Amino acid sequence: MPHTFTGEFAALGTAVCWTGSALFFSAAAHRIGSLTLNQVRLFMAFAFLALYGWLTRGYAVPGDATPEAWGWLALSGFIGFTLGDLCLFRSYLLVGPRLSMLVMSLWPPLAALCGWLLLGETLRAQDWLGMALTLSGVAWVVLERQPEAGEQSSLRRFQGIALAFGGAVGQALGLVLGKFGMGEYDPFAATQIRVVAGIAGFAVLFLCIGWWPRVWESLSDGRGMLYSLGGSFFGPFLGVGLSLLAVQHTATGIASTIMALVPVLIIPCTVLLHKEKVSLRAFAGAMLAVGGTALLFLSPAHG
């Protein structure tokens, strides 16, 4: 049976969608705050997924999933959406979408580590070399001297980078657990289960810190809601759904390599939309990071 490249095309679509969602969510976070945005976009994504499931499968909610699938996918959603994205969205405010997504390019090698630790997957010398190149590319950009030197800006940059790394860990672990829990189940229905877990996680957090009034207030910000709607469509609905479709139809490593194109795709977008100046070093570091990821995941061991 000929290879249809369904997984590869889905992974490429994921990278394009995540590039768009990063830009939308960065704009939305500056208007309604990163913490509020996390819950708002999950509610929006749930609505998109419910409509899609009703139109394509006849199920507005994934009631046909097994209890075991619900358990693993819910854990995946809590780690990826609640913990991981909580860190990532805060980093958008501190260092912007380009640098945040560049640090997020660490998630494919982190996923390999999670697979090694949790699933017993083996790593070859070529795999470790790919990790080293990816880490070097990210570090080269992150450690670049900034013109706005100063203790406060340096601290802000460090905090943003650390939070983006937390987002990368959440993305990696969430994907590994999501693939394990999904099996042959519909990837968009699996995404909806993950979204439900993310909503529940933020609901408890907001109840504990008394944040719900701020969520209701944010609904009156029309432009903030519009940005959130765009990011929700391209991010937790279409992008995450395509990412699970990708790993379902091709090797996780191959899919992750293509998804890791986000930091490269986002560079021309930030230059055009935000007039951000990107140095040659930043561009070279992004290419090195993605090249290292390709070396890691295009290894014959993952084929």
C-alpha cells in the first residue's frame, strides 16, 4: 500500500497553525492577560471541537471513548494545556512570541527523552548529537546580548525563557501521553478530552485564587475576544487536532521534526507584523535548532 504522507502533511499543517496561534495569542494576552486567556481559548476550542464532532461523527462530546482513554488523555490535557500552556502564555508577555516559540523548539528532543524514560525507547549516538545541536541552536540565540541591557530587562528575559522551557516540557510530555492514550481513536475527539481536562484544571485554579470575575470582565473586550477566537481555532482546535492526526499516521519523530518548523515560520511573521529586527545570529540559531531536531528524528532508528 503506497504511503500517502497523511501524517507528514498533518504535521506541516500543525506548524502553520501553531505559528498563527502564537501571533493571535500573543496579541490577546496583552489585552486580557495570559491567565484569563488560557481558560477563554479552551472554552472556544471546546465549542469548535463539539461542532466538528457533531458534524463528522455524530458526537458533540466524545462519549464513545473508553475509560482508559479518558484517563490518559485527561492527564495529557492537564499537563499540556493547564501546566504547559500556563507557562507558555506568560512567556509571550515577557519575551514575545518569536523567542518563546524558539525555546519551545526544544520540545521534540524533550519528547524523545520522555519516550526513553516512560516508554523504554532507545536513543542512539545520532539521537544525542541531534539533541546537542538543538540545544546549542537555542542557547546561541537565547544568550545573545540584548541592546536594552539592564537588571530588570535581563530578569524579565530570564523569566520568559524559563517559562517557555516549562511550556516545552508540557508539550513534550502531553504529546507522548496523548499518543499513548489515543491509540486508534479519533484525534479530534481525543483533543476534546484533553481540552476538557485543561478547562477543569484552570477552573480549580481560578476558584482557588478568585480569578473568575476577571474572566467575565474580559468578555467585554471585543478585540481581545477576536484575537482569542483566532488563536483558539488555529491552536487547541485545528493545530492540536492535526498534531494527534500526524502522530497517528507517521512516526512521532518525523511528525515532531516538521512541527518544529514553527520558530522558523514565525520569523518573517514577526518582522512583517511587529517590525521586529531579527539578527543573523537569531536566524542561524533557529535553523541550527531545527536542523538538530531533524537529525534527531530522521534517524533510521525512528523510521
